[in-house]
Amino acid sequence: MSKVLKRYLIMIAFGVILFVGLMNLNEVLRFAGNILTVTAPVYIGMIVAFVLNVPINGFEKLVNKFFKNKKHRPSESLVTKFCTFSVIIAIIAVLTLIATITGPEIAFSVKSVYVLIQEKWPTWVDFLEQYNIDISGIADWFSTSDFQTVLDNIISGSGSVIDTVIGAATSTISSVVTAIFASVIAVYLLLAKKVLGRQAILLMNAYLKPGYSEKVIHVATLSKSIYAKFLSGQCVEAIILGLLIFIALTIFRLPYAVLTAVLTAVFAFVPYIGAFASLLIGAFFTLIVNPNQVILFVIVYTVVQFVESQFIYPHVVGNSVGLSALWTLIAALVGGKLLGLVGIIFFIPLTAVIYTIFKEAVYERLHKNMSDGQFAVGIEDASRAEIPPVANDKENK
């Protein structure tokens, strides 16, 4: 069979499969959903392992640097195991400490939001009426509703109490089992990451052409670098910004300092959009307690955000993903629509990877056209700009 005939047969088979899939799109989506549900522990474990691998790699570098000039150096496997379990224990300890310190405050704040809305509603109405804002419909709803009625409506609307309890218990057990298996898979991947990496390289060298294997390794290395920079950079920014917001709100005696700081740290993982979202939520909490302090809160938050973004973030984090605000916004919107907050966090560096690969391809084509003397209309003006050299796959390994 000739290569041309084989290529046409593959294209025809792909077209037939695509046509059948589009004609039975609901069944295909249902089947894909079942596959994702069954394999949830696997890909969740891979995501957790990828995230934890960032601090583990940093700790491994410190340990190897410490034993660099020592006579008795530990084995590579021992260093990996020590760093993996040390980082996991440290993260669990830090999260437990944060939950112990901020948990009661956050729980109290969340529970008191609805009560404060009812208590402060007349003051809030007077404040908004100064600007001729009619909220009589919302005011009537709050004046005639209570928290217990809302809970009763939720319970009655979701079926019988027994069905609700059974469904919640089943969902909880399923989530716990998924979390346990995902944790086991993540730990195994972290402990065997170097062996798996070598096996993957051998597999690609055995079944792929040299040019294709180098491109795959280049893309994998680029993805690892961009995701690592993004995750580490956003973690550092989240911690710094959350602490600064907490200190500033505490100094000016603004309400819900702990809750606002935690929300700011969480939303800091979403560049550009996160700061605006946490500002709106914090302003809403301040509006509930004391409308007269909303302007002060906005000023304090904006000043802290400006100082952190202009003077601290560039030196501590820098441009972690190399995306403009427009592409970051598009990636955040698409990722949030598909997978929520997790999608936002992972789609931004994914877009950066695609953008970088496309940019390298463009520069490679420009170098080729310039060497061949082929220019499109107006390319002479664009060619005056500095064009970086084409990335070498061997240098990126």
C-alpha cells in the first residue's frame, strides 16, 4: 500500500468517525462524561502531583545543593522520597494551621452575613435612597423572609428528607473514595516521576521519528516550565497580597479583615479578574456592616493592590506566564466557563503554552522567509523589528 493511498484512507476513516460522532453527539458526550467520572481519581491525582511537584523540585534542589560537596551523598531515590513526604507534611500542617486560625472567623462571618443584611437593611436603604436608587422590591422580600424559611424551601424543593440525606451521604462517600485514590496516585507519581520520565523518553524514541520526539520533549519542557512559574508565582502573590490586605484592613479597623484577606488570596490565582472580584465582595461585606466605610475600603484596597502590583509583584514574581491582559482575560473566561475556578487556573498557563509555541513557529517562518528573500506586502517594515533567534530544542531540554 502506497503512502498516498494510506493517507487518504486515514482521512476517509477520520471523516466517517467524525460524521458518526456529530450525528450521535448526545451519546458521545454521555460516554465521555462516564469516562471522565470513572477516571476521575487518575486525572485528579495527576493534577495534584503536577501542582505538588513545583515545591518538591525546589526542595530537591536545596537538598542536592547542600550535599553537593559532601562525601556521603544520599541516593536520588532517597532524596525524592524525603522531599516528597516533607513537602506533603508541610503543606498539610500549614493548611491545618490556617484553617485553625481563620476557620472560626470565616464560619462566623459567613453565618452572620444574612443576619447583618436584615439588621442593617434600613440603614442600607437610606444610604441608597440618597442616590435615588429604588430597591423597594428587594426590601419587601427581605422584610418578609427569614433564614429558616429559605432552608425549608430548599429542603422541600429537593425531595424528601430521607432522599436528600441518602443522596448527600452517597455523594460524600464517593468524593472521599475519589480523594483517597487520587492521593495515592499522586504520591506514586511523585515518587516515580523520574523513572516514568525516562520511560516516556525511551517510548518516544522507540516509536517516533527523531524530529517528532524532540518536538514533543520541547513542548513538554515548555509546559512544565510555564505551569511551574505560574503556580509558584501566583502562590507567592496570593500569600503576599492576602497578608497585606489583612494588615491594611486591620489598621483601618474595617470589617471582615480575615474573610476578605482569604478571598483575596484565593482570587489572586486569577490575574486581573481576581482583584476586581475580591474588591466587589469585600465592598459588599463592608456595605452590609457600615455603608459609610465603603469608600474607605475601596481606597485602602486599591492602594494596597496598586503597591503590590507595581513594586512587589514585578520583583518577587515577575511576568510568570508572558501573556497580555487580553489573552489572560480570554483564557480565564473560557476556563471558568468549562471547569470553574480550576479551569481558570489551568487554562491561563495552557494559553501561554499555545501562545509561546505559535510565536516560535511564527519566528521560525519569518527567519526562513528572510533567508529565502520572500516577503509579503509590508513585511519590510515589520522585519526592522528585532526578531529573536529560533528556539533550539536541544537547548530547551
